Amino acid sequence: MALYDWKDDYSVGVTRFDNHHKRLFNIANDLHEMMKQGRGADVIEPVLRELIDYTRYHLAEEEKVMESIGYSNIVSHKMAHKVFTDQLNEAMAEVDQGKTIFVVIKIARTVIDWLINHIYVIDKKYLPEMTAAGIR
């Protein structure tokens, strides 16, 4: 059973970003399952890196599209991304110091909790402008 189930009401109305979000949920679920199975850092670390790297990729892709349509709220949206990316960078620094298991415990839940909140509070605001620009 997944720790974090995707729900249709998480949809932001842009298929590409919904697919990104679903992938992030899947990676976080994989991490959770590995932790439950007692897997070691050598197995968990690549998946943790994938979660963090894919989160960075998603945020950058979202920003590119927002820039391309001249999204009116891009400054605050980018600021929210930067704050979260800084947290991810700190987590990766801890992984590089050999603290993988401690990072996994906090980051898998943090990414999904942040993502759910970000979708509801921030991402859903761009839907009208994305739709007007023909992005679905």
C-alpha cells in the first residue's frame, strides 16, 4: 500500500505537470517502501537522489512554461520554488556527508507534503493563464 496516494483533486490541469507530480509521488512511495524493508543507504541513496533531482527538474520545467506565457504571479511562484530548492540542496549536502538514512526519513514526506500544499495553494492559481495560453 502506498504511503502517498495520488488523488485527482491534486491535478493542476496541465497534463505534463500532473505527470511530473505523479512521478514524484511514485518515487517517494518507493523510498518509503525501501525504508520499511530496512534497505541500506547504498540502495536508498540513488532513489533519494532521483527524488531530489526530479523535483528540481520539475520546478525548472514549470518555471520555463510560466515564463513562456508571461505568468502574472511568476515572481512569488519562483520564490516558493527557491525556498524549497534550498531545502533540497541542504538535504543533498547531508547525503554527501553520509547521512542518507536520516535525510530519507525527513525528505520523502517533506517533498510530498510540500508538493500537495504547493499544488493547492500556488500551482492551481496558474491554471486560468495556462488554459488561456492553450497549455493543458
